[in-house]
Amino acid sequence: MARAIQLAALGRYTTDPNPRVGCVLVRDGQVVGEGWHRRAGEPHAEPLALAAAGERARGATVYVTLEPCAHQGRTPPCAEALIAAGVARVLCAMVDPNPRVAGRGIERLRQAGIAVEVGCLESEARTLNPGFIKRHEQGRPYVRCKLAASLDGRTALATGESQWITAEAARHDVQRWRAASSAIVTGLGTVLGDDPSLNVRLTAAELPGLDPDDPVRQPWRIVVDSYWRTPPQARLLSLPGRTLIAGIGPKNAAAAALEAAGAELIQLPERAGRVDLVAFMAELARREVNEVLLEAGSTLSGAVVHAGLVDEILLYQAPCLMGQAAKGLFDLPGIDTMADRVALEILDVRRIGRDLRIRARPDL
């Protein structure tokens, strides 16, 4: 199963919106077939492993990181392929949270007389697909809030200057997180102040699991902009891939200009005169967005944290000091006592070049 998880991880940059899945077939103590899902619409991990095994699949034990599907989607059901191949036993790390599967694959295999066990390395398998799981279990994507700050927690000077706080190695690392995300979300203030690209600037050769001539998938670029004030000439509107703008205002001339520039507009409910962030995340989940990388200023970052929508904070901290006049990480009004603070659990701390990368999650 550990090998199947390694294989599944090769799909980190390609499978979206599908889950990352790996499969290993073993017979008489020998691996006879392996496979991993690469892209939506292409074969799943199980038929690829079966094809590699050929006749040796009969009587084999199957290790797969996610329950085999039992429905006809863009590809045939994997449970039926395993049955037809004559495998003897299937170990799946976890049940598929997709309501179209949700135990039906396991039931179909057992009906065919195949022994099925569930739960081998389940926690490791769940880490492969946090967004796919969250979308199906809770109706919203997995949200990472990415920030770059000085050692004293400042993200930009009072003038707005922020390029570059961190060094090249950290910025390169951010590109890999972008490449693994379904969407990159920012706010209007960042668009007006920085005119960001919010795209993946790595080549296929720099991303594990891709062949050198493979296209690099560009995540959706999404701007939270209540009243359609994004400039039509903004850089992110001129780049390959989809750009969406989420707002609450009526479709006016400014909205029409953005649509003419190539933006897709999403009208959402409002809360206190701004985009309802809970409704926003629910809409992204409805559009099959699994993982969001939030790259925004202190206002939107603080609002998403305050709404309880951040699953993980990805903080790059540079060895420099920027002073108290510089801008902070989060705008979090209402924290008046230590009891009001937002507690975090540190998941990982490591050095990326000269900078630190801290991964943390809200300690609920």
C-alpha cells in the first residue's frame, strides 16, 4: 500500500478534479502490475495496473489507495474490471467519499466473491486528496492560505512595496503549491496593488509525474471583487487559462468590460456588503474545485480565517525585519483578549533556501 501511495502522489499536478489514486497488484509475493491515475478522462489506476499484469492478475491481491468505482463515468467502472480479471483480494486504503461510489464498489466486489479489506494506511491515503475529500464530505474545497512575511510578521511596507520579501527558492516552492491547486484566489486589493499573474511558471520537467512535453495545467485564477472594479487590462486576464471574478454587484458596464476581456463573472450572495465567503466556497465546490491556494492581502486573508474557512496556513518567513509601520499578516478585528486569539497547530517547519516555511492549521 505504501508503494500505491507513492504512485498516487505522481498525479499531484495532473489529476484535478479527479482524486490521486495508485494501485499495485501482487501475486505469489511479487509485484506483477502497477498503475496510477494521470488525468480526468484517462484510465484509472486499477485498469492500468491490470493491463501491466496481464494474465498474472488472476488470483492476485490488489492494493489501491481509494475504493474502486462501480459506476460508468468518463471511464468504465473499475470494480467490474477487477472482477473480470479474476483478482482474489482487494485492499483499499479508504472508502471513496464521492456519493456516486461511497461503498458501492466494495459491495460489488464482495458480491462477486472477492475478499475486500478497508483501512490499510488510511490516514496516509487521505493526505493525498484533502480537497477531493473535503468537497464531497463538507461541500467546500480545502483552503491553504499562503503568505510571505518578514521575521516580525510584516507582508509589505506601508507604501505597499513587497517584492521580494522571500528569496528565489521559496518563490519556486510556491510555484509547486500553485501547480497542485485547483484555483488561486486573491482579492481586489492585491490586483490593484501588485497586478499579479497568479499562474504556474514551472515547466513540465520541473513537476514530478509529468513528461517533458506534457502541458502544465494552469489553475483557475479567481478574484474576490464585490463590485467588478478589477481593471480589464489586469495581467491575469491576458494569460492562458480561466479567470473568474466573484462579486455581488449588478451586471453593469464595468462587468461587461471584464467579460469582454475574458473574465467569467460569478454573482454571489452578500454579507455585510461583501461577498459571502461561505457561499463563495460552496460555489467553488459545486464547480469541482478541490484545493484553493489563497494568495491575498491581510483583509481577505483575515476574513477567510475569521469565517473558519482556512484549513492550512502556508507561511514563508524571511530573515529580515520590516518595522511596525509595515503591513501585517491578517486583519482580524475583535481579538481583545488572549482567549480570543486564533490557536494554530504546527504541522511542519523546514528551511527553503534562506527562508523558513511553516505549515500550520487552525487548532479547533
